[in-house]
Amino acid sequence: MDHDIHFDLGIGISAGSANLASFAAGQRGRNYQFYMEYAFRKQYMAALLAQSPAFGVHLSVPA
């Protein structure tokens, strides 16, 4: 954003797509705020694992 760089096409998966969407919308700092405030909370990752049948794990984590 600082260097006025633009792309004709952006492809991303998961966090990459969220980063691309924020970049395309010019939302400076949006994802940084998320990563710093939520991504390292044990409740965040536990909720993802508990809902994922790929791991075959059922967790019960208090909020």
C-alpha cells in the first residue's frame, strides 16, 4: 500500500485469502490486529480443532 503496488489477480487459501482481501480493500492493519489479538489465544485454536473431523479430536475448552 505504501508503494502503490496493485495486482490483477490474487489467489490465497485460508489466512492468505484474508490477507489478500484486506490488501485489495486497502484495510491497513486489519489482519495484524486479528493476529495479535486472537490468533494466539488457546480458545481460538481449540475451537478450530474441536470442529475439525480431520483431527478426530473432540475438545471441550472453557471460554
